[in-house]
Amino acid sequence: MHYDSTFPSARVTQIAELNDQLRQTLHGGRILFSRGVNALCPSLCSRIIAALREFNNFRRDEDDPFGEHDFGAFEVLGRRLFFKIDYYDRSLTAASPDPSDPGVTVRVLTVMLPEEY
């Protein structure tokens, strides 16, 4: 779920900061592994989490066009992985009315294999 680039810069900055907080601290939302990631060797889980927390290679011209830090691609032991952050309302049944407001938003970060995207 991307929001149009007409949002004020402060709103996009707030969204990016909240997304970075979730990715770096694992707090401020939910973290899910896709079925394909769950099927990988269990010893990879801690390495995947460490790589996710350290990720900071956002490229506005390629995979972060809105500057929200809601998507990234990284590698762990030669295995390529993606992460994607989506914004839901508090009931997790619809899109968040305002992803810059943590009071009305549940962030869900999903780690997946490229073929699952």
C-alpha cells in the first residue's frame, strides 16, 4: 500500500521513521515470515533478523520511490530476501486511515522470498 507522493514531506518522514523503528527494533508492529522463509533452515532465522535490522540500502529511484522505507531486498548467506511493510487499521481488516499515526495503524513487516512477492 503506497500513498501518493502529494503527502506533505513531514508525513512521509514520519512514516519512514516509524517503519525504520519497526525494522530496526522489531517494536511498533508485527513481524511475519512467509511460508517460504519459514521452510528455510531454522538456523537462518537469527541471521535474517540481524540482516533485517541492519538494512539501510533504500534507493529512492528503484525500490523506495515514496521515501517510506517500506520495502527492501537483502541477502543472507547467498539467499536473496525481500521485506515489505504494510499499513492496516487497528482491527487488521482494512488499510490504515493514516500510516503516519501509530494510534490508528498496525504495521506488518513481512519477510519473504522473491518468488513469493
